[in-house]
Amino acid sequence: MNSPDLPGRAPRAGTLPVRRRLARAFILAVAGAILLVAARAQEPAAKAVGPPVPAGLDGQWLGTVQHGTEAAEVGFEFTRQPDGRVLAREWMPEINAYGATVGWVHFDGAHFSIPESNINFVLENGTLAGTSLWLPSLTFTARATQQLPVEAPVPEVPAGPEPAWTYRGGAAFWGSPVVAGDTVYLGDAAGKFHAVGTADGRPRWVHDAGSAVFGTAAVTSDGVLFTTDRGELVKLDPATGTERWRATIGGADVKRSLPSPEGPEWDSLAAAPVVDGGTVFVGSADGAFRALDAANGKVRWLFQTGGKIRAAALASGARVFVGSMDHFVYALDRATGAEAWRFDTGSPVTTAPVAAGHRIVIGTRDQSLLYSLDAASGKTAWTDFYWLSWVESAPALVDGLLYIGSSDCRRVRVIEPETGRVRWAAQVWGWTWGTPLVVGDTVYFGTAGAAHYFITQRPSLGALDRATGKLKWRRPLALSPAAYVGGVSGSLARAGNRVIAAQLDGTLVAYPIK
């Protein structure tokens, strides 16, 4: 129950278990469920339960999976083991799955199922027909085939410019760099906050925040503001790094679950503060959303959501918009915090809302949807489905078009904000969790990757032709054997004629714009 002085909502009953079931089924195969299935294939034979799986299922199948009016290619291979069990693998080019192990086939005498991945289907007249391909809204059909899709290799293109400079911070940079004047600001996972010169990569100052910094900072003329995992909002002097004030915003006792094969949430984000009109708007890990006085950190109002807030809000006009991992997007009165409307996305929200005319655009995780919502009412204008990929990237609105990354989808897209029509979607071979950077006729991207994952994810920095999405150049980044994820987690930044990339190996790198 909410306290009388904390407007908002309590966590919705059943939210967490449902989300975890979906996560383990497929989307958080990202976190290792599918790898565990593959490992179980090597276990000793188990005693069969129920009728044996008919031999007519064995072999390869290819067809389509349907989401509303949208369709994509899907394929399966069913391989019978010496003990009679049948192992299933799946092909789905839209999420770059080419032979991902999805589990053991069960048969009840009429229906087939793969419990590990929540797949259910029948075989009739030579056709597989199924539902709940990880999401209840999906249906599929497939017929026997002699050939399944093959993943195209990464094209041979130039490696791009050599770095102009490299700054070594000493711990992972999960957030995005922020450039203000001739300085770039960002915090690291060891609790150090860095100010680095954009001309030469030399440190201006380093501040010990006392706790890990996973979010992106907000920089104004009189302050640098960021959150820490100790549940605090910190304001520093931008010139010297001297602490101006520190305010408690809650969530210090919320345990963070970083990307790993076993992690249930892949919780590598933190809410970036937004400064607008002398007010700081910021969410916390305990679901509280606050408006604070930017001059002294005193709380003006507080609104309570039912889940972690792990992304920046949007202050626009008389309202402020924020997404929560309780599945909701909230529109609040910026002066009082009173709720104007809320919209249920159906899955955790970990991206920042972006204004596009009279609408806001925001992504979700489990439902794999990018939403365009009417800013006045919260009604849906359009959605874009990412085929089981989380939408972790916040779009950038540049010259009337939205530029956005993705997660397992591994694509950068350009979208018309009024209609949701995709102009082009370019393959980038890694997680594009950050926002693409548009400079002139080029779209720059940074990706994260992992060596042990159910689909290939490669860390890199690259450039796309803005008109066509064609790859101009791509620079592979190294994976550290000591870390599960490597590469670029956040967004890129621009400093004059350079692109600034913050990397998970603790380096900040500047690349010339050519």
C-alpha cells in the first residue's frame, strides 16, 4: 500500500513471476537459459515420460511466424538422440538465431511442446502449426525443408579511423559520455566520476563518488549531476569536481544484476537525471520518481511507481514522462507530480521517452515493442515490433526522423515518427543498447557483445550511410576474458570533429570524424 504522502501505485501482483517466465523462455535466454538447455543435451539419458515422439517430426522445417499483420521467417530442426529424446533447435533471422537450442520435445499423443521455450504445436497434413513462440501473440506454421537459413558473414569494409586519443579510467563505463564545452563527463562502475579534456584525452579531475555509477550524467552550466548505487543524487562543480550537494533518492538496498548467463534481469542501467527550469527530475531503483530543486537538492514532490526506474525522464511542456519496470509509462504534472495518465506497455520499460511532435516514443523489453503514444492522452498511435528483441535504445529525433538501436535484433533503424514506417534497418552484429549518433551524412553506432551467448554478438564501433543504412566502416572491439560483456554499452557523443565512445573495458576513446 502506498503511504498517503507518496502518490502512485504499489507493485502489481504477479508482475515479477510473469516477467521472469517470459525471460527464461526466450528473451532472457540472453541470460543463459538456452545455453543451459544446450548443456543438458549432454546429460545422461532420462527415462521417457509419455508416448514417444513420432519419427515424422525428425528433420528440418521452414515457415513463417506471425505477429498481427507482420510476418517473419522461422525454422526448426528436430534431432533424435540415441535414447529416443528429440532435441529442438530454432532459426529466426529477424533476431539472428541460426540453430539456437530451444529444448526437448514432449508429446502427449496429440500435441507437441517444448516447455523450456513455451512452444506448443501440432503436426497435421505435413504442416507444423503452433502458438506461443515465446510470446502468446505469436503463431507459426512450417513445412519440411532440405535447407535452413544461413547467417551472412560480416562484410569486409574498412576498419575506420585510428583513435585520436584514449583515456583509461580503470573500471567499466556502463553509462554514456556527456560532452559540455571542451570536457567529457562520465562515471564508472568503481564509483569514480571523470572529467576528461576532449582535445587530448587528459583528465581534468576525478571525483570519488563512493559508490558505483551506472547512469549517464546531466551537465549544466553550474553543475554535473549523476546517481550512484548508494541511492544518491550527486551534484559537482563542472570545473573542479568539488561536491556541491548530495541528496538521498532511495534504492540503496536494491541489488543490481549485471548481464551474465544466470542473471534474471540484466540490470546494467541507472536513471539519468534531467534538469529543466531549475528542477531535477530523477527516478530510483526503489521505483520513486522525484522532482528536486537543482540549487540545493531539496525534494519538491515525489511520485511512487511499482518497479525500478532505470532510464531518464522527459520533461516537455507542463508534463514530465517516465517509464518504470512495473510496465507503465506515466505522465505527471511537472509542478505537482499529480498523475495525468498511465499506459500499460505489458513489459518492463528501461528506455527514456523521446518527444516527437505531439507524441512520445518509448521502448519495452519482453513485448519487444516500440510505442508511439499521444502525449496528451497516452493513447497508442502506432507500434513497431522487434521480433522478440528488447528495445533498449532510446531514439534520437534528427531532421524529422527517428534513429534507434536495439538488442538481440542487432539493427539500427530509421523510422518515420508520424506513421512508424521503417525507412531502413541496418545489421550491426551486436547489441545496440545506446542511441545512434547522427553527424552529417553518417550514422555512428557502438555495440556490445559477448563470447558465450545463444546468438553471435560482436562488440564494435561503426558508421552507416545515413540515406541507405549501408555499412561504411566497422572497427571490431576486443572482448575481455574477465568480463561477460564487452564493447560499448551506452550512447556515443560528439566533441567537435570527434566521436567519443565509452567502453566496458574502462577506456574512453575519441575517433576522428571523417
